[in-house]
Amino acid sequence: MVTTATILHADLDAFYALVEQLLNPSLRGKPIAVGGGVVLAASYEAKAFGVRGGMPGRRACALLSSLASFTLAFSVEVALLRR
């Protein structure tokens, strides 16, 4: 019997940043990060400047002075995931 495997890659690092952009359309196309002292998620626009999840927030701001940052609104993200 031959079995095949399916591999799914989901970029959840960007998910929380994309939710912020969904909630606030004026943020679309702008570099944003979600997190406090540590970046939990970075938008693709922020990633283009080297901002990454797990990076200290101060380092992210040093890489990109125009970076907008937000705290995680976990209840909102969970509600969107359940749709």
C-alpha cells in the first residue's frame, strides 16, 4: 500500500500582523509588528527590512524607525480563526 503525505506550510508569523491590518485598513502596506518587548509577528512589509518574529522590540525599531507596533489582541485573533 502506497501512502502519500501532504505538507501544509502556514506563515502564522505574519498572521497577527495581518489581523491588525484587517482591523485597521490604514495600516495596509505599512510595516507593522505585533508584540511587546519581543516581536511576535511582523508584516511582510516589515520583514522586507529585516524585522522578524522573536526579535527584541528595540532591535526591530532600530532597523526600522517607522515601524508601527501593537500588542496582541488574542481574543480578536481567536474569533477570526473560528470563522
